[in-house]
Amino acid sequence: MNPSPALVLNLASRPARNRRFYLLARDVLAVALVALVGLTAFTVVKYGRLGWRTASAVAETRKAQTASDQERKRLTAEVRKLKKSGQAPVDAVNRIIYQKSFSWTGFLTELESALPDSITITSLVPSFTGDRTIALKLTAVSRGLDDLLVFLNNLNARKFKYRLENETREDEGKLVTEISLTYERDL
């Protein structure tokens, strides 16, 4: 007969338990932990590279923005310098164009329509004070203060701005008034 293996009956030192489930759970958790550590390492590396690339792109963009800001400031200063250097001739040419395009017939018609029959203008000195404004010094001779007031009211109605400079009486009793007018034409 075959001798049969000896039976170990000391259950106190080595109890008989079903440990397969626990070993399986341990192995599954170990594999999951290794997979999680691997996935974490992959994510850190991947997004670390992406963050580094993004940081370098942001740094390049900031350098480009700084360079473009400096170029813009330089060009703005250059434009201002050129504008200042070329502005005087342009203003002179524009002033000549505006003066040439001034409608003297319209202006004199407007002045004549404000002038009552009893007032005569003995002197008229025009000068341009701006692009659209003409200053005029005139001497008006009237029979009296009432005629002068009618003339001044007519000037007000036609948007002339005036200032009385001097007022004297002639020997014949006529009132001689020096008036400064400002007329702003419409463009």
C-alpha cells in the first residue's frame, strides 16, 4: 500500500481559510494602483509639456507685443514730428484756399441787406482771422443814434458779431461810428 500523506492537524498555527478572494482583491488593487500611478505620470508629463509650450508661446507673444508697442510709439513720434514739420505749409495752403473760396458777393450782399438806407459806409477794411472767419473794420455815417441801432439790430439778426470802437459827431450833426465786425461763413 501506498503510504498516504500525513495530515497536518495543527490548525492553530495554520488555519484553513479561503484566502483566494483576498489575494485576488489585493492583486486587482495593486494593478489598479500601478495603472493609476502610470496614468498620473503620463498626465503630469503630457500637461507639463503643454504648460511649458504655452508658457514659451506667451513669452514670445509678450516679446512681440513689447516690440510692436515700441514700434508704434516710434512711428507715432515720427508722425507727430513729420506733422509738425509739414503742418505750416499745409496750413498756409489751406488758408489760401479758404480765402480764395470766400464768397465776397455773398458777404457784401448780407452786409448790404443789413444796412438801412440812411446809413453810408465810408471805409471797409477786411482781414481773415481764421479758416471760416473774417474780421471787418468799417466806418458808418448815420443821421442819428436810431439809424445806428437799426443797423446794429439788423447785424444781430444776420449773425454778425460786432463791437463799437469809436463814435464821433461831425460838424453837420451826423454820427460817425467805427465798428468791428466778425462774420463766420458757413462751409
